[in-house]
Amino acid sequence: MTITTMDAFTSLINSRLRNVSLPCDRPLEHYLRALWGLIEREKNSKPSYELFAHFLLDGFTEPPVPFKPEWYEHREAPLVWVPQAIKPFDYVKGTILYQIADLNRLAETIAHTENLWFGVKSPNQKSTWYNFESCTYLSAALRGMTDNLKSPRSVIRNVIDLSPDWTTLAILLHMGQGYE
């Protein structure tokens, strides 16, 4: 199956989420570390919705790469909607390594928070986490991306076009963390 549009991409991922063919009990940090391993391995590949679908689905079963203490240096994700002199791949790298490190920093807080649905502030106080399970993270990412691309006032519409690049995946990861 060739996936060439955002609609086909979201339909495929959503159908897998609805059909419960994914191991949704995988800890989100493990999912993101597996996802990072896949992304890093394919960093020289041409970004496409098909490649991103492969990453997002295989992240549920791929072994996670080991956590590296230097990831703690990522104290916030680069904001893809703020123009910066940064390569598209560096957006996705900065975003996912920040998220992995942030979840690691927050592990104790998350374990002792009764109602996570109200969100948990990141230690840097600049962002909030709303999704802590791999499937809800992915579902929120897709909803956030779809809703923002439909909105005429969305700043994201100005960042990506219909041909995906690494920035597209970085935005999707941002949405997974914070979209409710």
C-alpha cells in the first residue's frame, strides 16, 4: 500500500488503533525510544508518509534503544512553528530526545499523580504532558495534526505543506504530547 497523503496516513494509523492490533500497553518512553531507533536508522531516507507510518507502527514492537544520559541536555523541544536556522531532521531529533528525557525526568511524578488527564507540567514549566500511553499519544498526535491542518488560523498550516519532511514528523510528536 502506497501512502501519499496525510488523509491516507491518518486513516491507516487510526484503523490500526481502532482494531487494537497494536500493543497499547507499551510504556510511552519505550515506544519513543524504539521510534527514535527507527528514525535514526533511516535519517538519510527521503521523508514520506509511508516511512512515517512504518516508524509509528513498528515503534510498538521494535526494541527500544538504550536511554543515553546526554539526552537530558534536551530541556525543551524546538518549536517548529518559530522560524529558526535548523535543519528539518534536527527538529524531529530535538523533539523526540526532549520527550524521552522529559518522560524520564517525570517518571516519579507520573507514577504518583492520581489523575493524569489534567496534565502534568514538564520540569522546565514550558510544556504540559497530557498523553502518557503509547496509543493515546499516537491518537492525539493524529487528531491534533488533522484538526490543525483543517483550521484556517493554524500556525502549523504555515509550517508544513502537503509533501512531508522531517518537520512534519516533529509536529506530529508535539501533538502527541500536548493535544487533548
